Amino acid sequence: MYIMSRTKIPKPLAFEWDEHNKEKNWVKHQVDYKECEQAFKNKPQAIFEDLIHSRTESRYTLLSFTDNKRYLFISFTIRAQKIRIISARDQDKKERRIYEESKK
């Protein structure tokens, strides 16, 4: 279940990368870590709390886009004021609709 989040993205924007996740996102979805970072900088964006996967730590979902207008679904957490990407992939049709509706 996803609910719109009031969580603020840490400023200055900083990332903590797990090398395994970095490689996994590329191999599985052809999403480069730089594209993920772009999605956090580009506006508008929609952030949701991921209540189902927030067992040991709070997890969130970002719906946003890259500089090349690639629309991404990114699962992440925040540790020590740094964004830690868990997974990243292209938005599906339902997520794209949710993203578009969130901009209104």
C-alpha cells in the first residue's frame, strides 16, 4: 500500500550506493545510477510511503523522470541523511497514471 508522503528529501542531496543494487538495477532494468540521481533532482515528483516494505526501516517510492524524460519508479530509504536506492525501473502504466494525477 502506498500513501502520499510528507517526507522531505534531505538537503543537500546526497546518495549512498550499495554496489550490488547499483549493478542489479543496471542488469535487470538498464537503469543507471546517474539516472536515479537525476530523478531526485527533477520536478515534479511524487513520493509515497511504502508501508508494505517498511518492516525494519521506513521505505519510500519516488515517481519522477530523468533528464531524457525516462519515467522511473524508484524504491529507496533514507539513512544518515543520505538517499539509499533499493531498486529502480521504468514506471508501468498504472504508476505513470498515478504520477500524472499527483501533479494536479
